[in-house]
Amino acid sequence: MGKVRVHELAKEMGIPSSELLKKLNGHGIKAKNHFATLSEKEVQIVLSETSRSKQKVAGKKCPVKPSLPELKVTEGTTVKEFAELVGKNPSEIIKRLMQLGEMVTINQPLDPEAIHVLAEQYGHEAKIISPEEAWEEEAPISLGDLEHRPPVVTVMGHVDHGKTCLLDAIRKTDVISKEVGGITQHIGAYQVTLHDDKKITFIDTPGHEAFTAMRARGAQVTDIAILVVAADDGVMPQTVEAIDHARAANVPIVVAINKIDKPEANPEKVKKQLTEYGLVPEEWGGDTVFVEVSAKEKKNIGELLEMILLVAELQEFKSTRKGHANGVVIEAKLDRGRGPVATILIQNGALRVGEAAVAGLAYGKIRALLDDRGNNLLEAGPSQPVEVLGLSTVPQPGDEIKVLTDEREAKRIAEERALKRRLIEKELRKKHVTLDELFERIKEGEVKKLNLIIKGDVRGSVEALKESLEKLEQDEVKLEIIHGGVGGVTETDVMLAAASDAIIIGFNVRPDPKTKEMATRENVDIRTYRVIYQIIDDIKAAMLGMLKPKFIEVEQGRAEVRATFKISKVGVVAGAYVLDGEIICSAQTRMIRDGIVIYEGKIASLRRFKEDVPKVKAGFECGIRLENFQDIKVGDIIETFTMVEET
């Protein structure tokens, strides 16, 4: 047994934590309160003096502690709410917590440890549940009520491979839209009906960025991902990203090989390329559905839709129209004439006009429901996308919408959520794993799998790094590379890392300022390296708890190359504009092109108006000559930085 808290050990020993505190004091062990941490040596001292614990250590039967009645407590419950649960006055709860060494206010959320100790003192065993679980328990779904629902599909792929064109072609095969003249309102999602009256819902997102941003917020909306790959272009970087994002979300992939009408189209080459990423066609003995289509000529669109329905049939997507509705916000906006408007995808139950609902921090009574053709509806069922009018404010994409008994209850929940979100937002951000704390989290049993995203300057480097990492001994924790790509670290990578609790490893590449800012906001760990073996050593050391102090890179300034001048006997000089900070002549310097580090060294000379200067501030122009480097191009970014050991 390693380090434990007083109340945890008391629970193991089957005695009240106040009794254990007395025992500890008797042994000269100073423990301030129930939350104090005991060392392994201190634990052994207590156990060796307790016959019950001796029996437990020896593997003999020990008296069975009578099980306490379970008390379900919602995550983020305040002192006031907890007092109501146990039928006590809030002041009594505050007094008890003060005795335990915790200073709290009536509206302060209780941390999980405090909830467990308090529940035990009032004769209960606490079970902490999320607000969503609390809702589910209010309205359990009977298996007998479940019925097949239309699949929800997201179309993903590389830019210019024909995603929009394919979606337009699919819209035009819709039987209903043909009957009403094909007028379709853009609401972020739409449903098509086929000849046999079967339906498919398509989410019209800008791509895998939105798909992953929603997943990072806990919304699992998509059932099937359509991967669009151009037959004349093949697998591209964004194609690989789309595959990794769909895999991380654990959704089946259907490949649509588009542009087969082009003379240079080569579908067989595309299939061969995709097998390298684990997508093997059925005719080659794999389990991935491939359909060759031409969105431009509307060729094989019907076959693609049939294949989507076939995959959906195998997956057996089910839900019920009974009970109060719940769904997910796909997109939301503030309309000048109609107020807050949210596009909702219903997941269970039926949403009706006049019902009270809460979505994230928004609440209200549903004033109107509109489908993707602008028709007014009285109710909407599972997998149906609708526009909802009547919410108090604009919710965020990924927020869950839930129908409640009345508007007053909806308002109360929305206000409580707003308070709790402010109070626990920082704590939630801290949950992402970092290399620095990896060993501690492995030891505590919190981490069983370490997800990595690898970005490199060339494909060879990424593959070499993948192979080296996969060969590492993985006893305590399993290493899994969820995405590997060429190019700089982007905001999309940070989104995927946030959604998958991953660490980003950059080899000879850099994140831009916006990406860095986003990584800080989402608490995602980005590590950049210039030597492969250092990456391997750091991950090995992190897994063994021997990671050396981290050297933090302090960026001093960034300048953009706006012109280049070739001077005889001197070489190429960059005419640069300092974007932010200061360009310091004596500092370490690197040059970045399209997110990839192409030079690291020193500044040979820094000039302003033909005079050598030690530094140039933001907003000014200067001439920069790099030491032993001539390949400078317009648009390159020059950075100066220094390395400082983290304290």
C-alpha cells in the first residue's frame, strides 16, 4: 500500500476517520485532518498495531463492515444542496467541514473527498454522478420502447476533394425535396428520404475540426463518417487527419472515392494508399465499404446511400420517441428577427412546441420548431435535425438539450450550471495528462493508456518516430499514437488532443501563436524536439518518474520576412518586420516556413538603417542576416528565444 489519505485508510480498516486520527496521534504521527496524506511507513505503523488490519494483510477473513445506504450526489453539488440531501442545516455542514480543516461557503461546490467523508459521517456511502447521469436516472429507457432510427452521418476529407459537391448531389437524390421543388434551408444538418421511405441524417459541418470540437465537449453525435477521397489526387494530409479523428471517435468509416469521371482518376491507387491506414476494401478481404462516385455527374450516389443504410443496419442504431426529448446542439446563432436560434439533433424522445427545455446555459419554452426545408413542426423525433426558437441565450455547439417539467426548473438548472461552470472550469482543464505528471498518474492508476499525436517535418521522420515509440516496453501504460502527420502543430491537433487526452509531440515543427494560445487554454501539453532520441528518452523517463526538469522556451520576438536582398560577399539578407516582442541579436534563433523549422542557429547581423543594433522592437523594420544560412524566402518567420529551467 503506497501513500493514502486518512479517510481512505479509515474506510479500508472499517473504522471512523476520527478514531483513526486518535490512533495516529497516539503513535506520534501528526495528521491535521481527515484529508491529510500518510506515507507508506506511517500506514504500516498503524496497520501493524491493528489486529483487524493484520488479518486483512495476511489474507484472512475479517469482520465484514455493514454496507451503508447509498447516497447519490451530483458532481459539483454545493454545501446548500448537500445539506438538503441529508436533511440537515447548511450551517451544520459548514461547521463539520471546518472541523475537518476545510473552510467553505454555502454556495461553494464540494470536492469529491469532502462529499465521501461527510456522507460517511451521516451514515451514507456517497456515489458521485454527473448531471447527465442524474437525468438518465430520472427517466430510464425501457428496451421494449427502442426502435430503429435514421443514421447520423458526417462527411469528412481533404479540402477540394468534393465534400460540398457530394453533399449537394445527395440533397438532389432526396425524394421529398424533389416533390417540394428542392428548396433547402441551411440549418447545419438535413435529412434525406430514399425511395423505400428510409431516412439518413447528414451533419453539414466545416470538417473534422467542428466534429472534434464537439467531441471534446463530450457530444458524440455522429454514427457513421463518410471519408471523401479524390480519385485523381489520392490520400492527402487532411485525409489522414479525418481518418484519425473518426477512429478516435470510434465511428465506422465508409470511403467515397470521388471524381471517377476525370480521365486521370485512379481508384485502385486510392484503395492501395488507404490500406496503409488500415482501411482495406471488402473485395480485398477487409471490412471497409468503398464506393466509387462522381458527385459532378451524380454517378453511384444511390449506391453510396444504400451502403450507408447497410452499415447502419449492421450497427443497429436504436432510440425511442417516448418520454422527454434530449438531443445535441449542432450549431447556434443570434438572429436579429427571431432571437437565439439553435439547430438541434434529437437523440431520444420527441421534442414538442410549448415544452420547457435547457441547453447548456440557455433555457426557455420552445416557441417554434422548423425542419431543414423551413416547415413548421409540432414535434421532432430521434435523428431529426430541427431549428429551435425560444431559448434565453445562444447555446454552444455540443451542449445537450433536455426537456424538463416546467420553465422555472429549466431556469434553475441553467443558472446553477452557469455558477458551477465558472467554479469548476479551471479544475476540468487540469485533467489533461502532461509528461511532467505522467508517472504520478500511472502510479495512482489514473492513466492506463498514453495517447500521442506526432507531427514532423517529413513523412520519414514521423514513421521512424512511430516505430521507435511502438518498440518501448509498455507494462504500466500502453502507448497509442492516435494521429501522425506532416507539417506544423495546428489548432486541429490541439482539438484532437483535448478530445482524446493526448500529448502532442512536434519534431522539427512549431505551433503558431494562435495554436499555442489554444493549447494553454485547453491545458494540452505540446513538446517540440530537434532530435528523435530525446523524444524516446523523455517518454521513457516520464513513464519511470525520472523526467529531468523541463526547460521552458521563452519566446522573445517574431519577425516576418517581407523582402530578400542578395549582397555580394555578404549573402542573402532578410528585410523583416517585427510582429511582436523583440528580435534580439544575441539570442538563439530559428526560421520557420509553413510551421516547419528549417533553420536553428544565430543571427550574424541585425541592422536598422544600415547600423548594427542589439535589438529591434515590434512594429519596426530591420535587416537580418542568419549565420551560415542563405535559403530565406518571403513569408518566412524568424523567431528569437531563450531556454529557462522550470522551477
